[in-house]
Amino acid sequence: MAQTGCLASVSLPQGSCGYNSSLPPSNDSVYMENEEKIQEYVLNERGVIFKGSGNYISPMFWDYGQFEDDMVEIALTLLYVSPEHLTNPMKDEAARYNPIYVSRIISRMINSDEDRGVLKGQWEGPYIGGMSPTHWSGSYPILKRWYNIGCHPVKFGQCWVFAGVMCSVMRALGIPCRVITNYESAHDCDKNLTIDVYHADWGVKEIPSPDSIWTFHVWCEGWMKRPDLSPEFDGWQVLDPTPQELSGGVHRCGPAPVKAILNGNTDLDYDVPFVFAEVNADCNDYLVWIMCNGSKKTISTDSRRVGQNISTKSVGSNKRWDITSHYKHTEGQAHRIKYVSSPVVSAAVTLLLLGFSCLSRADLRVPVVVPFDKYWPKMLDKDVMNVTAIVKDTGDTMERYLAEVDVVLEDPPFNVKVRGGNQVSTLFGGLIGGAVVLKIYIKVHVFCVSKTPDTCVRVLSLPDIGPKRRFRVTVSFYPRKAGKKTLMADFDCSVFKNIKKSIPITVQKYNLF
């Protein structure tokens, strides 16, 4: 077969029906010549999405599940319930040969704006009426639920969930796609290519501003030709389904050529200026004196902070591939002055430090330690916190300097092992164990072991676990499909949420003899 989906064709490896590597389809807008890349960006159901911070990058397994039951039907339904199709079905279907058009529809329909999109976004808890975005570990349960409940939005998603789901739909339709993480990602609302952040009084509290810098942001890249532009802009295109700014009157982004972002061609369609700012915007921090008619003073300028460690999964392995050079040219070393160093465990609280001094041109290092029981309620559904400090020069200049650091909280130790059979419909055993190192009792426990969608899910409740105690539990399951799979354990309790651990398994075809 010469297609991997219904809307766009991508050649499969040699040996597949109809594939002929000597005759690349010149009219195929999503053709990839490299077989390893085809395997990775179209056929691979298992992926890695990178989270954390630029100083502490953490991988998270994601199951794309593009070949699960009903996935083609779900992907097509997503197109059929789009406003474009409902407004003019014949025009919509006639345009579906074009991956530029299709990808813009998908980017719009993954989020639920005023239409029947897949996911409802929410960036703060409580997540009433749905699941915390950190709950999800794959696209299929989200897409299947959306399909089963009459194409109403599933609650809730954030950027990595939106991107993971879009990648699944793109691959199901035969369009090569991968997930990208940008650390220190700018959100430029006024399109001036600068991010302006305002701090009140001593700088211990940010004043709400439309501009922002996210610790990390996740989007997709789709592979396609751009016949509407010159051939140099063929290849990877940024596609972002997270609802941020309007594009053509709705929340969608792209396809924006990565090469155009690299070279600063901000006059091109679609949404190139916005993505360019995400990786290249300058940052300005201001101190605002509320009691002095709102007068302000610049305390920090940085042209290098935004767009760091841009990452994606490597072809053929789960290693991180740094593709920052695909988006921006090499810059000099950043020269931001940092006066505060933070331990691994810090606080999601405001700190006002007085009475410390240091010599001229010397670093001031102030260790900050906040007990776990003081900050954990604010961090229940988060894993990154920001610590900000303002340093004032008491000399003649009276200058103030800004220092910030993002801290990623480490999960408690947690392991998964597999033992038993290795064939379809034979008994597998999953052994899960961990340790509780807190000096408090964990009161509520839900222990969930989840696998790829073709296997069962077990939800177990454990008794209370005391301080410095270990636990171990065994779960049995029967895989229904052969191939490379992933066993994932997801641990929830009263003070930790969605701690995930995964291990690859290979399920062999059942042998009768």
C-alpha cells in the first residue's frame, strides 16, 4: 500500500505492498525518502515528550496509538465536524489533498474554541469535572473519549497534551509529525518581539501582563512541501494546537516553516512572527512603584534568555535530540547576573530577603529552604516552581538587579519490573515498588497501572503508608496484540500526583506449537 492514511500518502518500508523506493512520488506533498524517519515520524506509536526546565530536562513517555481501533474513523470525524466542513462540505473535501490545509484544520480542532474540538485547556486547578493534564500519558484515551461522548471536549489539557494528541492524528492521516519542546518559551501578545514583565514594589510579585515566558512550551512539527512558498521552505513546519493567539480568527498556529523562523522571514504565512518570538524575543523586566503613581525602572534586559534547549525525540531511540540550531543561529554566552542560588527543594512562595550584603563584583548566594509541608499544597499538580529575587545596590547608583531560577521537583523513587510470559494472551506480571521518605503519613492512595490501549488497566487502593516505608505490589495482565509495547505505572496519593514510570516490553505472536 502506498498510503499510511486517508488524506496524504507516505511511502512505507520496502516489502510493503506497492512500495517502490526507486519511484518517489514527486507529487506527494508529505513524502519522506529516509526509511528510518518514516518509521519514526509516521509508524512509531511510542514517543517521548520532554518537560521540566532548561536546567533539568525530564523525559515523559507518550503513547500516540495512531494504529489503535477506530483511530482512522476518529481522525476523519475530527475533520467532518470542523466548522470548515459544516460551512461548505464540498469545498472542504476538495481541499483535503493539501497538508497545509489539513494541518490547519487539525491545529484548530485539537483545542475546543467555540467549536467541537477535542480538548479543553486549563492551566490552574482545581480540575473539576475532568482530569488534571498531568494524568494523561497517551492520545488514544482522549480521542476515544471525545469520539464516544459525541465530539464534546475532554477535560483537561495543557501544551504537551495538545501536542501529543495532534501528533497522533497527523500520523494517523499519513502526515509525518514529531513533538517539540522549547524551554524559556515566549508568548508575545502584542507582536512587538519583546516580552515585558512588571514587578511590583520590591519585585516580589509580578503584575499581570499579557506577555509571558513559559518554563517550557510544547508544539508539533509536520513534514510537508510548501508550494505556496519557495522550495527552500519545504520540510518541517511548526504546528501548535495549544490555544494562544488567533490565526485567521480562531485559535490555531502554523504551518510555519522552521527554516523561515531560523532566517527571520517573518513576512511569511502562517504565524511565523509569533513562533519567531517564541524562540527569539527579547526580555525586559521592570520594577513598578505602586505607591509612586506607577513609575517604573528597568531592572533586567536579556536578548538571549528565550528559546533554549529546543528538544525532540531522536530517530530510533528515546534520547533527547537538541535541535536549537534548527530554529536560531548560534549566540554568544548569556551574561545574565544571578545572585541567588537555590537548593533542589525550594518554595512556590514569595521571598523578601533583607539585611544581606556583599562586596563589589561578588556573588551573593542566599540558600533558601522551605519545608515540604509548607509548599506541597501549591505544587500538587505542578512540578516546576520559580524563585525570583531583587538585589539592590546601596551605593551611589541604587541600581536593582533581577535574579530568577526555575526549580524542578524530583519524584520519590519508584520502579517497575516485568516478569512472566512474552506472548499474546499469556500472563504477564508487573512488579511495582517504591519508597515513602516523608515524615508524614500518606492518607489517600490510588495506585493505577496503565498500559498501551490494547491491554487492560488495573486500579488498586493501598493502605496508608507511614514515613520511610517501602511498598510493593504485583499486577497481572494479558496483552491482546503482538509487538513492542510499554508498561506504565501511575502513582497517585494525597501529596503526589501522577508519578509515572515506564518500561518497554516485547509481546511475541502466540505460538501454538
